[in-house]
Amino acid sequence: MAGEPVPSWRAALGPALGDAAVAALVVIVLTVPIVGFQTVGTGGILAIHDHFGTVAGLAAAGFALRLLRNLWVRRPARPAGPPRFGAMLGRWSRWPGYAGLAAAVAMPFLANSYYIDLGTTVLIYVMLGWGLNIVVGLAGLLDLGYVAFYAVGAYTVGLLSTNFGWSFWACLPLSGVFAACFGLVLGFPVLRLRGDYLAIVTLGFGEIIRIVLLNWSPVTNGPNGIGGIPRPSFFGLPFTASAPEGSTSFADFFGLEYDPEQRLVFLYFVILGLALLTNFFTLRMRRLPVGRAWEALREDEIACRAIGINATNVKLSAFAIGAMFGGLAGAFFATRQGFISPESFNFTESATILAIVVLGGLGSQLGVVLAAMVLVMLPELARDLADYRMLLFGAAMVTIMVVRPRGLLAERRPSILLRGTAPR
């Protein structure tokens, strides 16, 4: 009948269809150059095969998903506050952490060498994510050059071990100290900067470190990198089939048959210990005055200065401590690989670490773990999909950020609450 109100879903259908059509068009534009054409060489002749059917299928999937989101997923805006899932998990956050720790400890004894090595890579990025989370998640300082501290730690181990014969364990604390010093060097020029300007300066700092490593050939060996970095030992017991003269190997000392997997398991537990140390240190720091000052700086720098907080010291402490953990992770990376070069520390690494922090939820320790698992394991597990794995990886990231725009476990609860108050 005339004059009856139109159902809300009918009113929303037209704009939703238009938006979904635009999304499908974007999918077509992006996938035609990547998926639509394939060059095939047969008998010395280069031919081009088209895959427009695949492009059409991807466009249809994009249209359907966008339409579904517009009609069913979108809900009225709610007042700002911590997501219900994040808040609920925050109240019982210890139990998932304990379960994850138990699984991490048991994993090397249940999995093969491939998954142990993959788990080691995940833990490196977890440690890097926790380190950057101090700067970005807690202090609210956008850092796009975090890979520079990663490189400083790695090259500290590489140079000291190959030139002076130092062991990994002797180089490890120095890697953290040198990286923290570089964090202070970065912190001083950016004290008055914030937002996009801060991000640009930190990005430039990361590129400066990479270019110095690339061109300072007499010290860093330039693009050829540093090889022959010694592996860590277990209290002086090397993980080799035959130990050098005058020493005993790990397998001989414990009466075991030599297995190359023993070294992989040892490296896994070394990075697990370093990551747990990073997590414990961060959680304790959050409850100290400096940790609460980081959170206050993140929320409102002007208010911080008004109540007497020294923003200069707070920023420098965040940069230095975050850089220290990046340097420790870099030290482990160097001894694990046995070879480092400037190509291992490009901007892509910084972007990946920042994506882990943002995807997991700013300030969330458990969220960083989940995001690192997604970003590191998903491309590896999808290797069988060949040319499509990075496309699916990007689609998965976009989907997660659409469904959880504040991160997987976004929750910005204050570390300390006054008695009788509740987080807003």
C-alpha cells in the first residue's frame, strides 16, 4: 500500500549492491594483471594463456562477500570502549597464556624438524612484536624503522664473533646494549615529533642503517654480508657430530646418538626463553611508574606534561627498551642463520613487525602472539597454492582487519585502577 514504510533491508539493498559492484570491479582491476594472464614457453615460443574464468570467480566472491558485509555484518555504531570479546578475554587472559606456553614447550617433542624451525621463526617475530609493542602499543609512538635495531643486534654478534672469536652468549647482552644506545640516538631527534612526522623520521633512520651496512664494506663486508657466525653451544658443548680437539660434543657428553635435530630443538628453546623474558619484563614494566607513564603518553601527551610527567625521559625509555629487545632478537637471528646481509633488514621486515602489532591489537601481548602465527605461518602453510598464496594471504589480512578493525585482541585496559573504579 502507498504510504507504508519501506523495510530497512530494502532501503539498504540498493546502496549495498552498488558498493558490492565497486568491490568486484576493484578485484577485477587488481587480479587481471596478476592472475588473468600467464606466459608459457613451449618449443621456444612464448605464448600467453588467459585465466579469465578465475578472475570472474574471484570477482564474484568479492561481490558476494562485500554484499554480505553490507547487509548483515554492519551494525549500528556502539559507544567507544573495549570490544566485548577483548574485555572478556582480558579477565581470563592468564589461562590462554598458560595453555599456549604449555603447547610451545611440548611442540618440539611432538613435531618434526620443519615445524620446529617454523616455530622458531614465529617466536623471533613474537619477540620483535613484543619489543615494538612497547613503543607503538604502550607509548603510542609510531616507529617504521624498528628493523634497524634488529640489524644492530645481528651485526654486533656477526662482527664480534668473527673478528674477536666471542661466543654467542658473550655477544648477546652487548647486542641489547648497543641496540638500546641506537634507540636513544633515534629518540633524541624525534622528541618534538608525533604522528606522521615521527613515522617518516623513523622510516628514514631504518633506511640509513641499512645503507650504512650496505656501503661500509671494510667493516660490514657490504652486500656480501658476514658468514661463518658460530652457533650457540650448551655450556660449551657444541651440537656437532665430532667435537673439536680437547672438547666434547653435546651428544657424546650425554651419551646420545648425534642428530641434527638436537641443535634445532636447542635453538627453539633459546628463542622461547628470550621471548618469555621479553614478555615478563614488559608486563612488569607496565605496572611500574614508567609503564604507566607510557600509557599516559599514549592517551594524551599534553595532559602528561600538565601533570608533571617528563615526556622526554618517557619517550627515550620506550625507544631504548623496545630497541634492546629488537637487538636481542637480531643476535639470535644471526647465530641461527650463520650468515647475515643488509638484504635481511629491509623495510619489508619493519612493515611485517608493525603489522603484527597492529593486527594483534595495540598493547595486547597475547594478540601479538596470534598475529605472528597468522602472518608467519599462513604463507608457509599455503606454499602448495604456489602463485595464489600471497593473494590469499593479503585477502586474509584484509578480512581480519574488516572484522576486527582494532586488532584480534584489542583491549586498552589501564594497568593500574583505583579501588572502586572500572575501566571505561
